[in-house]
Amino acid sequence: MKCNFETRTFAKLIIHYRFVHSHERDFQITCSVDGCVRTYNNTDSFLKHVKRKHKTFHENHLSRWREFNAQADVAQNLQPIQDNCLDSDGENLLDNAEEQNEIDISDIDFKRRFAIFLLNLRENFKLPSNSISQVVNELTDMICYHQAEVLKKVISFCSDKGLGEGEIDQLKLLMTEQSQIESACLQLNSEYKLNKYVRENFGFVPPVQYDLNRNSKHGKYQYIPIFQTLEKLLSHDDVFSYIINDHQSDHTALQIIFYFDEFTASNPIGHKVKNFKIGAFYMTLGNIPPKYKSQLYTIQLVALCMSSLLKTHGFKEVLQPLIYDLKLLETEGITITKSDGDHKFYGSLSVVLADNLGAHGIGGFLESFSCLRNCRFCFVTRDNMQTQLYCDDFNLRTEEMHSAQLKNLERDSSLSSVYGVKGDSPLNSLEYFHVTQGLPSDLAHDLFEGVVCYVLTNTVESLVRAGLFTLEDLNDAILNFQFEMTDVSNKPTTVQKTLRNFNINKRLHRLGVWPDFCH
């Protein structure tokens, strides 16, 4: 996004972006020193880059700027800065020391800033709500103590300078007024107040609760209306502008990508672990580039329900509100209001991503992979898939074939094991989606955590037995590999030195850490 704020003072620029734009995801730091185009998402990396690559600029400007702001510690808390915030020569950033002492804070929303700080404590650092309330109360007390101490010193100074009692009383009244920071603390000092402020100011999308079984506490599930989720996604300028300016496809058609998975919310080795297994549905847009699809703010939660609810009631009942909204999106669309007017979008479900078990459950295929035909893509038998190695040899499933099989199942349910189909999927009621085309493979499970590990294990074993290298050579290559900064904290361990115990673990090959002689 673009910001129209202009100043010749570096400190003013930093204060503005820190308090006004710190919550905006699409703000980034672009260096621009000596024509440099490197972009960073956090301040520490940006400052290290300037110090390492632009030493003269750092010594002439950033070092003096750090010293000037040492008490405020602004440099350590820089927020992402908009492109070209630094001049190529840097001469106009710190040329007026008097301006630095006249920073305008009238446009700073202290309450919003403080709410972001509390949300960061709660969501990122997992601090309990009672602990957050304690932090806010202690902070409020310290602010009051500080104000009282400053007032005492100012009054003593003014009395020594001979100010009259009337002027001192006005000064007391002025300095005892509630500050914006103190007001923010008092207005956000409880979980209820914080949640209320978030709902009103942060585009919070409340879930809708459905009850499928009133006699059970596990019969309820939460669903977030897809129209509200799309409004939230398209409110981001980067997402909206890319979809509008994408000339390679119809920019009014939204491609909805769903993801389903189950997770355990309790001790995974406990004896009641299945009682707390939860099924989660997420969504993102297929129209946006991959670099945005991997951002958390573009991955939105759609529904949460107990896995036991899916087993007893099935996906059809749980997905009923979602399918209703998707049909409305296909026929009536959604209107997004921007500064240049209203924009009409239509859309439908594009693909559903899930592991094999989840994909078969949603698609209406048998979830037992020991049946005669256990593939959701083709009609091959379990025995033939061990000998047929080419896709052209397989008879792929089609919509017509699937519909015919469902009609036969209505007449004879025993054909389920023959077809590998247990029933129709509720997603087939959508106009532009069918399970035979919309349930792609899960590469993470099928390849990266599946067959690739076995292939690499056998390959390395064969190479070691052939004497091309040893397991000690492989360990040395792993230890001496130059990891990138993002992978240092997740680097793999060395392998065992006994060939009969050798096994490629999933973490090692996921990072692609292999010496040249293994390729």
C-alpha cells in the first residue's frame, strides 16, 4: 500500500509508521540506499543489512539516529517501512535536529496500538487472560506513579522559580488530566473489554453455532459464514488488487480452495484422545499468487466440529450451511465496496485439499484402503496397481461413471466394495465442482512423508553398498551444509552409522539437505 505521509525527519517517519501502520500486513521495508532494492519484513534484518552492505550510510546516519533516540529505543522497535522511505544518499533524513524534538503524535491511536500489543501477548505468546489483566493493571499503576513523580518535580521547580499559586494550580490540573495511554489501559483492562474492542475495530468475524444433537454436548459445531470471510479477505489491498488486475483469468470469478484436517486438542497419548479429536475446515483463494497463499492472514477458518460428530452425522449435515452459502455465491455473488465503487464477484469451490482419509470421507469414497478399488482417481483394482505403472493404463473415474455407480448403489448396497464408493458427496450439488476432479493428491502425505522416504532410503543403501560413499560421508555433508537463516532452527540430525538401521526420516528430506553425490 502507499502512504502519503511526508517528512524530512527520520524520527518522525519512524514514529508515524510505528504507531499508524504497524498493524498493516502489507507494509514492508525496502532499503533504497544506493539504489538497493532488498525488501525485509522485520526491522532487525533491515538494520543488519544496512550495517553490513551500506557501512558509510549506517555510520553517517543510522548510528547518529540511534544515539539520538537511545532513551526511546525506537531503533529496536522499528515497524515495516514503505518503499523509498530512505533517500539514496540519505542527506535529507537527519539535517534538522530541532524538527526531531517536535514529533506530532496527534494521529497516533494509542488505544488501537495497545490493543494490538495485548492481542500479541495473548495470541502469539499464549499469555493467559488473567495474566494480561495483571500486566495492564500494573502498567496503569506505574503510569500513575510516574505522573505523580513528574508532577512533584515540576511543582517543586516552578515554586523555586517563583510561580504564583494560581499558575501552579493550573499546572496541577493540566498534568493530572488522564493521558491517552492511561485511558487506553483503563478501557482495555479486562478480557471482556478487549474482546469487545476487537469485535468492533478489527474486522472480527463471529462464528455461528449449529446444534445437530441437543442431547449431547458434542453435537455443536461452529461455522463462519463464507460471505463474511470473503469480505475480510478482499479487504486487504494486496489480495483485492491482484484479483482485479489479473488479466489471465476472469477477475470476477473467485476460486475457493478448501482444506480439511483433523487434530487432537489433548494429550496425543492419552486414553481418551479420540474424545477430543476435532475436524477443521479452512479456506483460501486460488486467484492469489503462492506468496500470499502461504500467509496466515489469507488462510481463514471456516468451521470447527468434533470428529465424532462427523462420524455420527456425516459431512452432509455438517457442510449444509457452507454449501448453502456457496450456492448463493455461484448465483447471486458478493459485492465488495471500495473507494472507486462497488465490485461484483462470483465464485465456487475449486478444489478440496485433505489427506487421503479425509478426502475419501468428504468425497463419499470408501475410507478402507483394503477394498477392491481404493483409488479416488481411477478404477484400478488393488492388485493391478502393483503391476501397472503408467497412468494411461488406468481407467480414470468420470462424472458419468460416478453417477451411474451411485444409481447402482441405490439398488444394491453390496456394490460399494466393488466400486470403492459408499455414497454421494454433498459437494457434488455445487454447479462447478465434482469429487472426481476436485480432490487432488496430498503431496505432503503421498510423497514427502510417504513413497519418497522409502525411495531415498533404498537409493542411499544401494549407493553405500556399491561403495560410492559411506554413511560417515553423508553425516559430514549434513554437518557442513550451509543452512539458510530460516532453516537453522529446524536443521536435521545426522543418520545412524549402521546400514541395517539406516532410514530416511521425513524432516531430513523435506528440507532438501542432500550432498551433491546423492542427486
